[in-house]
Amino acid sequence: MKPALLVIDIQNEFFNLNQACSDSLKSAIEYINAAIDLFREKNLPVVVIQHKSEERGLVPGKSGFDVPESVKLVPKDIRIVKTYSNSFTKTGLAEKLRELRVDTVIVTGFCAEYCVLSTYRGAQDFDFTPIILRGSLASDNAEHIRFVEEISEIISCGALKILL
């Protein structure tokens, strides 16, 4: 198994949607940062995926598009810009992962019931094994997070540490 960590749509804009989103994102970032630390320790790829929407003004160069400084990113992290919910759609993500010989993706991010779940299912369509990192999903509805975790393969940070 060679995994990559996918950090989906953790962007400044989404902290401004409502208090529930902001709180959920802050909580998810703790787990995401723990996973980033694990992946760095093992020299495994971290892929940062950012949603672009011209209509919403969510574009590179605007502060809302940026990933918050609280997320432990480094310049060598792979950056993907997407315009669809599924991070694999028209982005080159699958090709990049294959180039790195990745076969498993640990999926984290916002919004659990939209882009995260779409990417999880998209990974399967491209023959990657997707696994959700427990506690690393964000949404404005905690029930949606619970639902996505319930219907998906899931791993805890502790189990991930042992596995890596």
C-alpha cells in the first residue's frame, strides 16, 4: 500500500459561511494536521485540493481561495485546483497519483456530504482505495459528517499511525 493524503477544500472562504462551518473546519484541521505530520514523517505525498468558482469569486489570488495558515502545508505539497465536486474530474489528480505509484487515498476536508463524498467515490472510479480519516471532515451539519463516515471505509489517526 502506498497512500496519499487528500486535503479537500480547506479554504478561507468556507470559514465565512456560518458559525457551524467555521467550528467544524477548525476541529477538522486538528486531525488533518496530525495526518500531515504522519505523512511527512513517512515521506508520503500530501495533496492540497482547492475549489475554484469564478461566479463566487473563489479564484487564485483572492484571500478566500487560500488555505488557512493553520494548516501545516509546505511548498512541496502537490496543489490541485478543481471546478467540480469530485477532485478527480478534469484535474489530472489520478494521473499524478499514478505517477507517484499511489494506490490508496486518505480523504479529509470540506464539505463532507459534497466534495469529500464525491471525491471518495471518484477515487473508486479511478481504481484507488479511498479511506476517510475519522474526525477530519467538516460540514455545517454534524449529521452529514456522521452519515459520510458511516457509509465509508474509515480509519482513526491512531490506526493510521500504526499502518504507516
